[in-house]
Amino acid sequence: MLDTLLAKIQKFTVLVLAGMLVVVVVLSTAHLGMLIGEEIWKQPRFLIPVQGLLDIFGYFLLVLIGVELLETLKAYLKKDVIHVRVVLEVALIAMARKVIIEEPNAVSGLTLFAVAALILALGIALYFERQAQE
């Protein structure tokens, strides 16, 4: 009885989280569109400077992380299991975003090495996860 109640509460919580995430992703997508429009409309028109592109790409990947998290919640609701591949993909996207928005001169070499090692580890984990699925 207690397990059933906890399972229902857990399902409800995930549904609420998914609903809130949908709102956040939709609003973030609209904000990304406005950001792109503003960058295109600035002088010189239709030419986006490098910093503007980095901001857009960083925000784009942030929205993509939200979409992937939504996919994770959807998979959890369907099968009551979190797919390792989706979690690894979200982590790789987050690290790619970190690399894109980070100024290399603003962080130490050790931090850059750690980020590279983490990306390598995530890539290897994703490779082995995909091999296990085949």
C-alpha cells in the first residue's frame, strides 16, 4: 500500500516537473528567438559579431539541454527508468556549452584540462553505452 502511494506521488511529481520544464523550454525558445532578432537588427544589420554568436550558441545549447531533460522525464514516465544514454548526452551538451561560452584566458590551464578530461570521459562512457545497446 505504501509503495503504491509513493509511486503515485513520484509519478505526479515527475508530471509536474515535466509541465514546468515545458513552460521553461517554450519561454526560453521565444527568448532565444528575440535574442537572435536583436543581434541581427543591431548595426551593422544582418552581421552578428563573434561575441553575439557565442551568446546565441550558448543559449541555444541551454535550450537544447532543456529539451533533452524533457526527453529524460518522458522516458522515465513511460518506462519508470532513466536512460543512461540521454543523461550522458545531456552532460555532453552541457560541457559543450561550457566550452563555447567560457573565455580560455579567464580560466586556468588546470580547469581547461579538467573540462577536456570530463568531455573525454563522457565520450568514452557514451561510446560504451552505445556498444552495449547493439
